[in-house]
Amino acid sequence: MSGMVGPLTKKGIDTKITQQPTRSAETTRFL
């Protein structure tokens, strides 16, 4: 299951960063 969670999570994060570039730093720091 974790094999799918990783890619899906990364994809979701990439999408959020793309939609909210101003919060990309906060997202990276949160992780």
C-alpha cells in the first residue's frame, strides 16, 4: 500500500505547489 501512497502523495504535493507557488516554501518546510 505504501508503494501507492508515496507517488499519490508526491503528486498531490506537486499539484498544490503548482496551484499555490507562493506557499511552495511552506509546503516543503511542513514536510
